[in-house]
Amino acid sequence: MTAVASLPQFSTLSPDSLPDVCEALLNEARQEVAKLLQSDAPPSADNLLLPLEVLDDRIGQFWAPLSHLHGVMNTEQWRQAYNECLPLLTAYNSEMGQNRPLFERVQTLVNSTAFSELSTPQQQSLRHMLRDFTLSGVALEGEAAKRFADIQQRLSELSTQFSNNVLDATDGWEKFVSDPAELAGVPEMVLENLKEAAAAKDQQGYRLSLDIPSYLPVMQFAENRELRRELYEAYVTRASKHSPSGDKWDNGPLMVEILQLRQELAELLGFEHYADDSLASKMAESSDQVVAFLEELAIASKPVAEKEFTELRAFAAAQGQEDLQAWDVPFFSEKLKEANYAISQEQLRPYFPVEKVISGLFSVCSQLFDLHIQAVESADLWHKDAQCYEIQRNGEPLAHFYLDLYARANKRGGAWMANCRSRWRMPSGEVQLPVAFLVCNFTPPTSERPSLLTHNEVTTLFHEFGHGLHHMLTKVESLAVSGIGGVAWDAVELPSQFLENWCWEKSVVPEISAHYQTGEPLPEALLDKLLAAKNFQSGMQMLRQLEFSLFDFRLHMQTDIANEDGISDIMAGVRQQVSVYSPPSFNRFQNSFSHIFAGGYAAGYYSYKWAEVLSADAFSLFEEQGVMNQAAGRKFCQEILERGGSEDAAVLFKNFRGREPANDALLRHCGIVQEKGA
């Protein structure tokens, strides 16, 4: 096998020229598809599937770098280029999805005797293609088909605007504090970062922002309650008319229109509501099954969460805070954690310099999956923070990935993995190697010290790298089901959540930790405290995720959202069912819930919990055989990571674990049910 690595040349990309390039590329693809449909030969992999893969890869190689730069370098120029190209791509995808002759040719191949001679991944690719044709409205005609395409176009515009509003609202708020007494309680390292942030804006004192590396430590440690309230209100009203900036970036009307259009889309396809439409390509079998799954976890978790919140309220009252509000919860939770376990996330930072964490992460993955990872010094990069790496096995290159780890202006918040290139066997017979983007928003290094991570951030890095491994270690050579391609959305979090487990292993933490000044690994006494505190407020954390999941799913089961009040009512109903405390009435979390309004998680946020059941159950094999057991690692690699979307996720899990998944491992890992015999 000859392997080919194809890396983007970022320095050659000009945002001004990309819309014209995009239009020419798509017009060429239309002509190629038209030629395919003129063939009189019976459809085959060579004259249908492979040429379509060529077109998809060519478009993907154009779009992936542009989409990536829109996320990590969201300047006016890149935003404009993205906004001009997106409607062109959406229109093309709508045309292809509703191309009846193309659908019929694929259907003919699937129904032919030639289909049985294709590889399993090729068969799966074609099945997914037929499903996606159906979900793209291929059966629609006339006005219905046009309306469907118009809705898709409008939804792509709205989701982009939603995301931009969240980014602009986050970047659009800042507060400068001149008196350090106002920031009493905030750790010295955080203060240094806030001071450098102010200096970068030619200001004295400290710059507070709504970026998580700034926002969260202030909420956890600042003794100034009014300051915490001010930050909290700014954060939870982002992109709403209740925000300090008024309705400048208000996502309220966008949410209503998005939900109405999704419902109309679902009805055009014959679904009762959008949640059913969403599940057509997922592992879960019905909306009722998803709701029952989430409610079952809520019933198991709520008594634990109520006990935790009662303890927190009593602790706050003993500290003189009788009236515990939402902006007090992170502060007193951190104090209670320190009181119970004598440990805090900020206390751990000095032991997790980012370079040590990265080298430890690479070491763990190398041992488990027989890999060698090395930096690529010659790679063309978009920013000085970014770095490129190559993954090898036995001296053979397998994949490449980029890391972009630090928060900065014009960069979307959060953490994510994205596909840059997919593995597939090209018409030449050569195999294109996969490439992944891995993005986080950690505190950047200062002039005095390297970037230091909290343990929570360490788990975030492991999580995203798990996604990356799923994409990069695939052996599938059919483009549509290679790597993360074609993986059911509610199973796609399995490898990412699975890899997080190693951040909590007593034998592994010394490999990923070393004090940035002394090189000393995390002391055993601190490690014991970290592990003891692992499930601190795990019931409350579980309910928080279930709140988001149920809100998302119930929202997309509605058929008649008429205004923002309807959205707020759904949120209030879910909170009444599962939450142990109510946030203030001005809270508009939903207005910045990009996962469901601008990401791929609409009626799919439950996937985090669904896949967490899978990941906890998968990890239980390593608990039985040893956390660094190479045979278990090889089996996970062969049955899950290497198989991509080439078979149904339920089949792959059963092949790996030898049985159906069960909830008990997740509840045990979270401390919500006790170990058997404990």
C-alpha cells in the first residue's frame, strides 16, 4: 500500500478569492455528476461510488480549512468568505440530495447482484447514501422540493448567525478592574493572566472577560459577591435581549425561526416532529426510548444531587451566606471541595504544564495502541499557537493532526475535533491518510511561565484526542464511513469519553504531571485527594447534563413553537423535573446553546450520556484486565477505532464487549450507585 499525506497550505489561502474558487469547484462537480448519469453501463463501485468519493473529497479538501479558519481566526475577512461559500455549498448539497436520477442509480446498484460483491464498508456507504437521499427530500416534488431546499439554505444561514452572535457577544463584554482588592481570593496565576490580558489592550490593572479561562476562576474564587453576580449575569444572558449590550446580538428570534423551520422540514419528510427526523440516522431507536433513558438516569441521580445541594446550602449558611444564588454555587462548591478534600483545580495547575500533559497523553496512547507520535516542524500553520504532528506505527505513517490549544480573540470558545482529511483508497490505488484538527481554549502561556492546565482541562484534552484517534486510526478505505464518517451521532462520543478515564488512573497521573518549576510529579498526597474528590457533586453534574439533554430533546419534539416564551417554558418544565435549584429568571442559557442551534447536536445532545454509558462499559474491560493492558488496547483499536462507521455502532460495541451495553458502569463511575459489595 502506498500512503499519501495531504496537508493544507494555509499560507496560500486568500479569503477574498475563496468564494470564486468555491463556485467553480461546485459547478465542475455538477458537470461530473451529470456525466456519471449519462452512462449506460450498469452502476458499479468503479463507475459510481468511486467517482462520487472523488468529488466529495475534492470539496472536503476545499471546505475543511476554510471552516476551520472560520472557527479559529474569525476575522471579518474569514467570516465573509465563509458566509459567501456556505450558501453555495448548501445549495449544492440540496441539489445532490434531491437528485432523483442519482438516487435511482444508487438504488439500482444496491439492488443488483454486484452489491454483494462489494466490501462491507462500500455496502454501508451506499446504504447511508440511500438513507441520506431520503432525509434530503429526494421523494419530494415541485413546490415541496423547492421549499425543502429553501429551508436548508435558510437554516445554514441562521446557524452561522447564531454562532457569530455568541462569539461576538462573548468578545463584546469586558471589565477592567484597577484595585486588586476587588479580586480578593482569585489565585495569583489567574491574576497574572488577567493582568497580561489588560496590558494586551493597553490598559492598567486586570481585564475580565467571558472566555472560560477568565470567567470560571473568578466565579470559583472571587470573594466579591457583586462581581460574581455581574459576571454571571453577563455570561448567562449572552446573545439575548437581557444582556448588558441589549439586543445587539440577540439570538431569540433566530431560535424561534430555526425550530419552526426544522419542524416544517420534518413534516415535509413525513415525521411527526424533528426529534424523530434526527433519530433516523442515530443509534437510538425512538424518541420515547431517548426520553426514557434520560429520565431513568435522572431518577437514579436526583436523590444524590439533592443530598449534595443540601450539603452545599448548609455549608454556605455556615459561612454566612443564607441566600444561596446561582452565582454563589461555583464559589461555595469550590470552598466545600477544599474543606472536604483539601484540594482545588487551581492548586493542581502547577503540576500540569501543557507540554508535559501532551507528552504523557502521547505516551499513554502509544502504549495502548502501539503508536509513535512526533512533531512535524515543516508544516504550514495558521497561527503561532498551532502545531502539527504525525502518527506512525512500526515506522509507517498513519495520520496527521493539528493542535491549537489556547484561547484568543476571534476564536470560537469551547473545544472540538474536526475532520481535515479522511482516509480512503483513491482511484490511483494510493491511500490518502487522515488528518484531524484538535482545538481547545486553554489559558495561554505568559512571559513568566508555560500554559498550566487544571485537571478538568487535562480531561478535555484527552477527550478531544479520543475523537482524533477515532478519525485517525481507521483502516476503512471507503470515504463516507472512514474515521468518524458515518458513525451514528449518539455513538461518536464513545472513544472521546473512553480516553478520559486514563486521567483518573493512579498509575497514569505521574506520566502526565510534572511541576513546571521543579519537575516533580503530582505528589501522592495530592493525587489521593484528586481521586477522592473525583465524584464531588457528581449527582449535580449528572443532572446538569440531563437538563440540557432533556431540554434539547423535548424542544425538538414540539410541533408548535410560536415564540421565545415557548422555548423558555420547555426549559422551565425540564428544570422543575430534574434540577435541584432554579437559576434566576433572567438566565437565558438557551440563547448561547450553540451545540443545538449552531452545531450538530439538535435533538442529539443526549448523545453525550448515551455514549458515556458505552464508554464506561468499554472501560470496564480495562478495569478487569489492567488499565495499560495492551491486548485490551489492541482489541479496542481493532473493534472500535479502526472500524469507523463501516458497521452499526451497536454491532461494533457488542463485538468489542461481547454483550449489550449496560448503565451500571456509568452510575458506578459517577459514584451514584455503589460498587457491588461495598
